Amino acid sequence: MARRGQRNWDESDIRFRPSKSSRPRTKDRPEHEDAEFGMVVSKDRGRWGVVLDSTGIQVTSMRARELGRTAIVVGDRVGIVGDTSGKKDTLARIVKLEERSSVLRRTADDTDPYERVVVANADQLFIVTAVADPPPRAGFVERALIAAFVGGVKPILCLTKSDLADPSEFAAEFRDLDVEVVLAGVSEPLDAVQELTADKVTAFVGHSGVGKSTLVNRLIPTAMRETGEVSGVGKGRHTSTQSVALPLEGGGWIIDTPGIRSFGLAHVHPDTIVGVFEDLRAVVEDCPRGCTHMGPPADPECALDSLEGASARRVEAVRLLLVALRTNNEWEL
């Protein structure tokens, strides 16, 4: 006999809240076999401009829900579906992100663990630096070189305003790293720059005020990138605010990045930098455990000290990069 207030329960007593949607949930993602592929050339407030491989049309796209918060940056190769006509007020969806061949990353500072992808799939990085007004800063170049080396991007040092000062002394500081140097003063022809950038995806990075936007406008007259003068204290005024990929007339792309105030490298390990150079990579295998490769007195048994000739000079140049990596003093505008 059931107690007072107690009752027998059966399946009719089970209550449930009906789903608001009649569509069953699934973890399966659509294949999107009809997706058209192209290159991301712009990004602005949740909208990406994608130039399609098949038609050359630029299509405005949003990120599909199934991609979540996947980072999509200028230079990325993506697949899109929907309205790919490129007509005004149309919107397609980015549904696929291809594997990147190279990545240029930075962090907000040297203590920030969050990596920010600046550019994807660039073949080379033009590190644009003025030799005067404002004066060149080796720290900027060293940090940009590190980012290029570890990201699989070929670095090229591009010196502007060479009509104001002799660029040879500053360029010599990086000779032992086998970094190519090209001059791009306003009074100099751009034949060498055009030859280097033809049929390549080239990212441009530099302080504001060094003539980066002026150089882009000379290479691509239709770009009309805004330029700014240097202030009285030798600091540039920021003009570019968003990265954008611009097509070169003879083939290839220039990715113009905003002038940036800091280039944090918290994501980079010293061994990664040393490993970029083939003649150093094999030698450091003989270093004692925990070696920082900085040499005496910090590392009296560093195997890199056994090298001679050109390799020894390269060791000294690489150690300058390691010093730049270890310091938390950002180069600031």
C-alpha cells in the first residue's frame, strides 16, 4: 500500500520541452563542393573582400557560422559560396580556409601569449625603412627579420629616402644574414623593386612616415594610398589603417600593412631563429642542454663559437637577433 502523498510514476509523467526547430542537430559539416576559391584582399568590420580565381571578380563575403572564430586575414586562400556576382549589396559566405604556406605573426608585446596573424601566404616581406627623416632603427629591422624567418617569408630590406643619406652603412649591419637590400629613393628608378615583386605576393611593413605608402603609390598609381609627413619629433603619422592587397599590373600582389607601433615576438623561441640558417642548424645540436646560443659569458660551451669565416660572422649577426628577441624594449613610434 502506497504511503499518503506517494504515487506510482510511469512514462506518461515525463515532461519535455519541445525544440523550437524541427531540424535535428548534427555535427556533420556541409562539404560545399561548389565553393569557388580566391584570395582575401581586404578585411573590414566582419566583411572580407575576396578576388575569385575563376573570374577575377571581387566579392564581399562574411564568415560562415561553421568556421566559428577562425581568423581570416589578407592573403588567405578561401572558398566561398552564395552570390559570387560581386554586384552591389550582395554577400557571399566564406566556408573554407586553405592551409597557409607562410604566416607573418606578431604579438601585442613580448609578454602577450596571443598571436596575431598579420598576413598569410606572402612569398616575401619588404621591410621598408628610411635611412633618414626619421632615422633608421636597427631594432625594427631585427624584429621584422625574426618574424619573417620564423614565418617562412623571405625578408628583403627596402631602404627609402636614400637621397637624404648614404644607405650603405645601415645596410651593412645585416649583410651577414644574407638579406637582400634594395633602394627605393624618390629620385631612383624602381626597376629593381619591380623585378623583385613581379608575380610574387609581397607584404610591405614599416613605421609610418618612412615612405611605404609613397612607394606603393609609385608601384601602383591607382592605389592612392594616403601618405603623411613626419612630425617635428621624427615620428610618422599613421596613414594606412587596414591591410589591403593590391594587384600589380604585370602580375603579383602588394599587401600594404598599417604602420604598427609594436612588433611583439612572445611566440618565438631562440632555437627557431638559429634553425633558419643551415650552417648553424647542424652545429647547435652539439650545444649543452639549456644553451641560449648567446656565447660567453652566458654560454661558455656554445658550439656556435667553433665556427669560422662567414659562418662565424653570421653567428654574431644572429646573436644580435637573439638580443632583440630577449629584450622587452619595444621600438615605438
